[in-house]
Amino acid sequence: MENNYKMIAKTFFGFEEILAKELQNLGAQNVEQGVRMVSFKGDKGFMYKANLSLRTALKILKPIYFFKANNEQALYKGISSMNWSKLLNANQTFVIDTTVHSEYFNHSEFVSQKCKDAIVDQFRERTGQRPSIDKVHPDLRINIHIDKDQVSVALDTSGNALNQRGYRTATNIAPINEVLAAGILLLSGWDGQTDFLDPMCGSGTFLAEAAMIACNIPANINRKEFAFEKWNDWDNDLFDNISDSLLKRVREFHYTIKGYDKAPSAVQKAKDNIKNANLDEYISIEEKNFFDTEKTSEGKLHIVFNPPYDERLDIHMEEFYKNIGDTLKKNYPGTNAWMITANLEALKYVGLKPSRKIKLFNAGLEARLVKYEMYEGSKRTKFQVTTDSAE
């Protein structure tokens, strides 16, 4: 289709495959995985849909121009060769975000400045006026990416990163990024077909993301704004139609989603955030110490949590992680428990052998997402039962 164009969805390391799957499920064309990004094709309506729906995308960029530059004069000339009046007028504001991987350009700030000069000079020469810079609420957010001598100019369709869903106003010491939480849940195989527990729920991010996945609620339906709403071709009716059609696909949820935290302040913050997300009918949060709890439901239980690590809270690491393992082993039969930790040393104190280990990054720290399978009875018994029945 001639109205389709290439877009790039940025993501975290380790989420490329699940983001590609999300895009395919939404109906994207020409989906290709890269490193921390997935490229795809779609039209304007699909751009709106992707921003509203994608759980594991941080930003969606629309590339509009490519050229080569190996010095600042060539960079200035390349940016000047674009007709910026099609995207901006002199009374509007803009900002430039730059990423540089090049021997020719060392500093992203310098590149941003040079590109800004080229745009401003073009307006001044043509109109005698110039658009201003606004780093907080610009009318146009421009993305410059330089790889060696290849310069890519893109428009940021999202604005603020898409992890800023719009429901989390109250946070605790180190809340997990919403996109990271959603990606972990999808990697864990969470699909809303069992009961769910986050036993150290903090500000409730895993709970909110788990409920939205279970009910097929668009990830960014609570956001106040996207960058494309300020564009010249903004189509409010199209956006409303897409929002409405996505909300018609919301499904019922027949299980429970629970959160525990031993800190009263965290419990209150989590409740506030869940209410902001309009998810309180699906989620219950209680003030409890995980180590004093046991499984309360029949059937399978899906646990996902982000235990505190040394930088975050004052805990005795060895004892704390041993308690995690003991509690799971003794009190949570019939459970798949997934845990992310940046404290790789601490994992050996859990005393359980993970059935899966996935490398991720949490707030810049290398982390592991690990899976522990708690069987009803011992693993050996289960194995014997399975082999006996197979004979």
C-alpha cells in the first residue's frame, strides 16, 4: 500500500522477539528484528494503534530522511537540504535527540546543536523568524541517529517514552520500568489463564501490567498525550476510531491477581496506582511479608517479582534470598515463579535450580530473569508419574 511507510520501535535488550510478535499480532507488515529495535511498515492509523497498544516498545520513530556525513559541514548541509517548513512553522517549538556511533562525531550534544542551527538558519533566511527549542513539550521531536557516516533523521511519534503509561503517580524507592515489567511478564508466558501473585509488589507495576495483558487492555490507553497529536496531519477522528476498536477487544478475566508488600506505604502507593489505571476490580493488594505466606488457591499459580537488591534497600542478602527459596519450596506447590535480580551473586543462596535463565538489563544493571518450577509434591514424583503413565 502506498500510504505505508517504515517505522522503528525501540525496546530493551532481550525483548526484540516479543516486540516483533506483538507487532505481527497487531497487523504490522515487513517486521524485522534488530538490536534493541524492530522495524516494520504501516500507515498513519497503524502508527496510532502501535503507540496505543505495544507493551514492549519504548518509542516509535518514523524515519524521513537519510544522508551521509563525515564532518560537521556535511551534517549541516544534509539537514539544510530538507524542507523543514513542511513539518514546522516559525512559531512552533522543537527538540532534537541524538544517538551517535561514529568515529567522525564524538558528542551527541554537538550533533544536536549543529542540526538545530541548520533548521533555525533555514527558517531565518526564508521568513526572518525562527522556531524555538522546548525540551519538555515541543511541537516536534526530531531523532538523529548516526552510525559511522550514515545519518538517519526520524520523527519521534511517541513523545515521552512509552513506559510512561499514565497510571503510575506514586512510586517507591526503585520502581521497575513499565515496559521492562510487561516484557518480563510476556517472557514468563503470562496469558491470564491462571491466578497471579507478585509477593513483593512495591508500587504495583507488575500487577497493573499483568491485568492489562490478561484483559487485553491497550498498554497506553491511560496516556495523556502522544507526540503525533501535535503534527500537522493529526487526525483526531481516526485516533478515536482506533482507540474504540481496541477497547472493544478487551476480554473478561476469570482468575485473581494479588500483590503483597510488607511496607504499608508501598501497599498504599500500589493501591493508588491500580486505581489510576482503572484496574482495581481485577487486583487485590495486601500488607503481608511474603515469607509468612502460603499459596491460597487451588490450581496453578503464576508468580513474578522483583526482589530488592543491595543498592535499593538495607537487607541481609544471603538470608533474604535463602528465605525466598525456602518459602517457594515449602509453601507454594504447583507454582511457576519468575524473579528478576541484578544481584547475580545472590541467586546461589536461593537453593533452587532455575529451569530457565534469561539475560536482561534493569536500570542499566545486568540482570537475570530466572524461573523456578514448584511441583505438587517432589519433581521426582512428578517425573515417575509421567513416565509410568507413558508406558
